[in-house]
Amino acid sequence: MPINPFDDAEEIAKKSMVLFLLIDCSGSMSGSKIGTVNAVMEELISEIRGIGGADADIKIAVLKFSGGSEWMYPEPISVENFEWKPLDAENVTDLGSAFSELNSKLSRNSFMNSPSLSFAPVMILMSDGYPTDNFEKGLEELRRNRWYSAGIKAAVAIGEDADLDILARFTENPDSVVAAHNGEALAKLVKFVAITSSQIGSRSIRLAETEEDFRTKQQTAAEQIREYAESSEISEDIEEGW
């Protein structure tokens, strides 16, 4: 029988949810791509504040990866206090390193150590290319993590060179992967994916959520993301590329 990763949590009124943002900062992201990411993130943080209402404490953890991986802050920061630090782009695309690092922090002994009940995390991956390291090993480690299995996962492919199949292997659902072909589409998609996933992730289906509830949340997020990606609002942006 599957083990609920939240069984050891103490129940109090407020529940915590961590929004993980894994951002490709390789050299191919330099210029307008990383510039757009920085600009949209500044706006996104303010829009996420208040999601979940008084019952949810949303925290943000940003992992940038290029030649290796590094957290923007040493621990998740409450969205109310989070300040975005502009990212630079250089080097290669060590996605496997990012997966391994995420796996190490998805633990009650690390980033998931909230004293309150915890919602399953939301994890959003953004990349514009193909991994240059052994991403298979990192992904295999990650898939054994119960927090990863229970969480909502989505990915934004930036430009035409991003490997959609690899991003879909991370999300475990191709409907949770969307492609942005220019800055305007990227801004819209990142905001929609992050806000929608956070809204669904920080909403209780019942007091004690089950494995089926986790799957329901993931599927609901995937359906809404796919519907938006296929909407006229986004399709109008596809004609012009980076």
C-alpha cells in the first residue's frame, strides 16, 4: 500500500506549499530569453501573493542550472518576503545535476521541513535546449522521491530547440509541457502555469489527501495548462520566433 509522505506531519490550521522553479541558465538562454525570464518573474512573485488565502503559506525555491546547479536562496522563502535576484546565462545545460539537487531537497530533513501540514510541492521546469550531462541518472533518483511523485509538475520549453520529450519525462504527462516561441508567449505561459499550478496545489481536496487526490490535482493542472496553451491568446504568438 502506498505510503502517504505527509503521515508524520502535525496538523495546525495553516498549511505550507513550496513552489520549485528550475530554470535553465545555459549560454543559449543569454540575451532576450533570460531577460524575459527575469522580467516575468518579478511580476509573477507579486501575483502569487495571496494565492491559497489565509490557510496556505506559499514558499518559493529557485534552482538555476547551467554548469552545475545552485539555489537562489539556501532555503525556501515565503512569497510575502521573496525578492527576485536577476539571473545570468552562461555555460552548459546540466539538467541531471538539477534533478539530483532537487531530489536532495525534497525531504522532511531539508526544504520540506515545515512544522505544519504540507501540501505536495509544485515543480516547474524551464529550459531551451538538450541536457549536456547524464540527466537519466538524476531523473531516476528523483522518481523514487515520494514528494516528487505526489507533486504537481509542469514544464515550459523555451524556443524551438528545447527537447519536449525530456521535459515530458520530468512532468510524467505531455499535457503539462508547453512551448514558448517568443518573449510574449513565454511571459504569458510562465505566469499561467505557475499561478494555475499554485492555485490547484494549495487547495485542499479533503483534510487528509490521498494518492488519488494527488493524481487528480496533477491531471487538473495538466488539462488547464493544455487548454490555455491551445487557446487563441497563445496561438497568436506562435508566428514570430526568438
